[in-house]
Amino acid sequence: MDTADKGHTGCSHTHRPAPATEAKYSRALELYATTNMSIRAICTQSEVSYPAFQSYLYKYHRDLLLARYSKQYPSMHVSASILHHNRGQTPVAHAKYKDAIAACDNMNYIEYNVSQIARIFGVNPTGLGNQLRAHYPELIERRERERQRRGLADNQQRGVRSWCKEQYAEAVELLRTTELTVSEVAERCGVSFTGLRQHIHFYCKDVAEVRRNLREQAKTQKRKGRVTGSGRRHEPKPVTRERYQEAVRLYRDTPMTIKEICKMQGLNRYAFSSYLQTWHKEDVFARRGAEYHEGANLSETKQYKRPTAAKYADAIARLKKSGLPTAVVAAEFGLHPDCFRQYLREHEPELHARQGMMTAGNGRIVSRRTMEKYAEALRQYETTDEPLISIARRLGLQYNSLGGFVRRNYPELIERHRNKSSDDARSANTP
């Protein structure tokens, strides 16, 4: 039985594939429409990919797909059916095996075993047995009891063997109580993966139901290390993890940029960035000085780069210890004063606030940066009789800004100059 279809019903899609794709599958499509060859045989003869041709049929030529199934199973309303359910017996399998399954439940065929009935109805004996175990287990038990009552038993044990049940007992318990995948459990318990999967499917339907519910709950969200809707664990593949292992260590423990790391390790920068943001969000947030939590948005964090932090680290330590002006420390370490102040404002707000203001000699709180700018003009205005406007012009300063600073913070100097000017004027007018 071909299993080309895996989706919903309907006619072929209105959009068309690219001309190159049509040309690639033209021969295979002709064989599918005009012969009864299986899809796999067609792909082998046409030298095209089996999964790719299946997808091509479903996406662009569903009408041909439905026509073939309708021809093979005329009693089934294919166009109104889903050809492949997520679980349970498919309509196609039901149409194929229904007569043989009905015969297994018919007393007229009680003298025949399942294999003999399968040959009578022209179906595969193994396929019929699997259909009975998967979807009609009570029929097998009822039939076996009746054959034993009539003395037709062939002394062949049916159902799960005791040694098989014992062999898979530990694995079944792990699957029932943990989120480990079937392959992980099989490897941990040292049993066959396919054997364990078949054992669960046929004889441990409660476990299969638990696993289905687990996958159903996981469909709406993906969590790192947890099972997803497909039954696989949401984590990178071992080969991918190994490829980026050293790069992740460098990203976590050094101030190197992603570009530098990828150049050193020979990696694609964009692929590595995507890997980090998918599987190492904690490290990505840590590089920005933030803490990751479920649902956190990276765009809401500050632009914080570890190389930049390393660049300013010594200067910040010097600033905290010495209490020197920001410009002095920036010059000492060869930094641009404005860039250094901007970095302090964003990442060291308390230190920036402390550096931004100072206590003047008269007890007033003034801007350290402005004080540094006008220090020489203030000294000259305080120690000489030169007018402030003259001092501003000579030092290349804006008089309005300098005057405003002095009026706000040193009104006593203005008053002293005003009084001195009045005294000088009275002295000049005295005979």
C-alpha cells in the first residue's frame, strides 16, 4: 500500500511549481498517472527522491493521488476521507483488510489460522496480523479461546511472550514515568529500538496513550530539553553541539566578539548567532548584563558588549578608587572623554551621577564637567578686577553661558565686583 498522502483532502492546489520542478518530475508523474507502479518503483526508475516526489504529488497533483486511491478502493469515498490519520487505522488500510478481518471474526473460518485467512483474501499475512494486534486485539483473544474450545489450537503461543515482557519491563516503566524518548530508553536499557517500539504499540497501549498525551500538550510550546509534539526532545543534535562546543566556551568565557570567534573556529557567523539565540539564551543575555527568564525579549535588553566592558574596566576601577574627574581618567587610559561618559551613563549610572556633580568651594552642588570647563575663567574673575565679558572673550568662551553659571552658583562674586565698581566710581568722583 502506497503512503503518498499525509494530509487533508481536496483537489490539487491552484498554484503551480517552478518550471524546473515540473521538468524534473515529469517522467515520474507520467508513470504515476498511467501505470499501477508503486511510488517507490517509479522513483527508482525515474531517479528522483522518494520523499520529494511524495511531497510534490500531495502539494501539486492531489487529484491524481485521489484518483489512484479511488481506483484501488472503489468502495471507499476517498475524496471525502483523510487518507492518513495521526493514529488509528487509516481508511485505506480498513478498505484493504476489512474482508480478511471480518473472516477472522467469522465462525466459518475458525478452522483457519490468521496466515491462512490472509492468503485466502490475497493480503500480506504479517500486515493482517499487525492490523489485528494494533486495532482488534479483543478479536484475537476471542478467536483463540474459540479455537482452543473446539480443539483447533496449534499450540502456538500468541500475544506477548513472558520473556519478552520481562525483557522490556524496565524500558516500559521508564516510558511511563519519564519524558525520555523511545530511542533514549532503548539505549539506556540495552534493548532493540524497533522491538521496544513494536512492543509498546501492540501490548502496552496505556503507555502509548500517555506518550501521545505528552506530545499533544507539547504542541503549543517548545521548551529546551523537553519532548516536542513530534516525540523528539527539543535540543540540538549531538553533531551540532560538538561543532559549536569550543565556540560557545569562547563566547561565554572571553570578551571576543562573535565575528572573531567564528573567524578563529572557521564557522559561519550567522549560523553561530542563530545557534546561540536558540540553545544558549542564558549566555546571550549574560553578555548583555541581563538575566534570562522564560519569555524574556532580547531586544528589550541594553546593548552591552563584553569587549567594550573589558575596554573600560580599568578606567572605571581607577575612577572609583581615585575620585579624579572623568576627563582626566579618560586621558590617562587613552579614551575619548565623551564616549567614556556615555558608557558610564548607560552601564554605571551611580558612578556617572557621582562623577557628574561636585561640591564647590562655597558649598554649592555644581556640574563637575561645567566646573572643569569654566575653572580658569572663574579663578581669574575671582582674583582680578577684569570684567567677566572680557575674560570670556579672551578664553574663547560663550559669555552668556559663563555668566549664567556664575550668577547661579557664585552670586557673591558678582556682588563683590558690583560693589567694587561702585567704590571705584565714588572714589573717582571725590575731589
